[in-house]
Amino acid sequence: MVKKSVVLHNFAHIFLPFFIFILIFNNFSKIETEKIFIAVFIGSFFPDIDHLAMKRTYEKFSDLLKYCWNSDRYRKSFLVFHNSITILIVSVSAFVFMKVNFLISIFLISFLSHLILDILTDRLLIKSHGHWNIRSWI
């Protein structure tokens, strides 16, 4: 049986890019729609690249996706992007790139939104958040 928290987390990650895209598009429609769409969706899903490190334990990629969709166990391991330092770096970078390249800033804001959603899910729903602290993996 799949936990409600896992279903909610996965649904939120599907909904999040659409929400960000609509917000940005409605406020900054001068930028080409396709470019905004690409920046938002790549930024929203990019943080989960670190889950691919688990691929070596699964023969097929579809098995890894099924495991991530149905379980919260993968959330409790060390993940390169899922930590407090990354949130700090991405936050500062998004602010800096706001002045330099707005599309990169959109990518970083989407990246940051994903991480914030993950940390909230881990702390409030899954109740496991030790991997977010740098001390836990030093």
C-alpha cells in the first residue's frame, strides 16, 4: 500500500512546474513561452537527478521509477542536491542571475521551489530530514 504522503509528494511535483509556469508567464509574457516552459520544467525536475545514483541497484529504469513513486525510503538516503547548502547556493544564484539572465533565474527558482517542496515534505509528512543537514553526511 502506498502512503498518502508519498502520493501527495509525487502529485505536488507534477503540479509544481505548471503552477510556476503560469505565475511566470502571466507576469513576464514578453519572454517566449517555449523558453519559459523549458526553463521551468527542467529546473523543476533537475534536482531529482541525484536519485539516479540508485539506478545501479535496479536493472531497469522503469523499476527505479516505480520504486521512487511507491516508496519514501529513497528520500532518507544521501542526495547530492537535497541539502541545506544547495538551497543556500541556489537562492543566492537565482538572485544574482535575475540581473544577468532571466531564463537562468527562472530555472534556478524552479530548482529552489522543488527543493523547498521536498524539505517541507520530508519534515512534515515523512518525518525524516536528517539528510538535509550537512553534519549528517560529514
